[in-house]
Amino acid sequence: MPRGAAPLAFTATAALAAAAVVVAALLLPERVPTHFAADGGADAWSSRAAAVTFLALLTAGTSGLFALLARWVPRTPAQWLNVPHGQWWIEAGREGELRRRLREDVLVLGAGTNVLVLSVTAATVQAASSGSGALPGWWFAVLGLWALSTLAHAVLAHRVRYRPDRVSG
């Protein structure tokens, strides 16, 4: 991701996830599937008001958590930052770059999680509207892509992003 794009991506995905909740409030029927078995079939139902409240709290809570983490990273005591080659990073002149990278990583992971939460809202609307109450197949693909991209980001951060020879500027 280009430098400086993470805050924009995070803000945009948070706004889209919030907008999805507003659309869900308008589209959901009175009876909404709110829990699903491993096969995607609904095994618990709630009212529209309860479902929208849950989706709104999930969306706000997830975005809020990542926003707080992004604000917390620059204020965290250096000895609490656990990264590869940590001592090298906290030596004079490098700590600012470390904190910038960590904040960016938090926002990238937050943006990805916002997309996942948005997909939960969209899948809930589709499941409620379909008559079957089952999660759509595309949602499992989104879940898998989110898990793989999160794992890939963690591996790349550990093996590449925080290597001392990867510092520029």
C-alpha cells in the first residue's frame, strides 16, 4: 500500500461499513437470522431492531478498536513494542519510523476487518431476504480471503517489513 494510503483506506472502509448498517436497517425484514451453523444455515433468529443494534455495535466497536490502537501506537512505551529486531528499531533515529509502520499496519488490518464486518452486514441482509435464512456462499469466500490476507500481512511484516535492511528515508 502506498505511504499514507492506510488512513484513507481505514476511514473509507469504516464509512462503508457504517453505511451498510443504515441500508440494512431499511432492508431487513422483521425476523432476521442472527446466528449461523457451520454449514451456513440459520440456527437463531432475532428482531430487526436487535439485529440492527448488533450490527451497529459490531461495526462501531471494530472500527473504534482499530482507531484507538492506531492512536495508541505512537504513545506506547518503546519497551512494549514487540517487533523483529526490536532493539535495532528503538535505537536513536529509528523509533519514529517504527511507530509510523506499526500505525500503518494497524490501519491496514483495520481496513481489512472493516470489509469483513461490512460483509457480515451484507450477508445478513441477503440471508434474511432469501427466505432460506442461509448465508450466501460468497460470504465464506470473503471470510477465507480475510483470513489469508491477514496471515499474509503478518508473515510479510515479520519476515520483510521490519528487517533492518528494509529502512528507507
